[in-house]
Amino acid sequence: MENVDSLLLDLLEWLATKARPYEEVMDAWRTSCPRLPVWEEANDRGYVNQLYVMGTGRQVAISASGALRLQKSRSRDLTNF
């Protein structure tokens, strides 16, 4: 599960910069490997939001709980120096 947690943080970092089109997220993060269910875990843990934007289509953005998880990870990384 440690690999998934590390990849989840990568996904959250990527989404923290801006919301992304759903198709782009699926191309980058969906996997058929049952050992690395990054997209599924992000959804199950409530770290991402999916929304429809008129004229743009379906978008994926980091949720408030995802941003908090990312912030905690960054804080922990800074204290390890």
C-alpha cells in the first residue's frame, strides 16, 4: 500500500496545479493493475472531485481533503530535513 500512497501524493501534486480534463486524468492515472489502484483510491478516499464545466466538459480537481492530505505530506517532508 506504500506504493499507492506515494503515487496518490503524485496525483494530488499534479492536480493541485489546476483542474484537469477527465480524459487526461484517465490517460495518465487509470491502471488495470490491482496492486496500484491510484485513481480508485483517490476517489474512495475523497481526494478528488469530478465536476462538469459548461463549455469544457468533465473536469477533475483536488478536493479539500486531498489538499489537506497533500499539505500534511509536505509538512512532514519539511520536518525530515
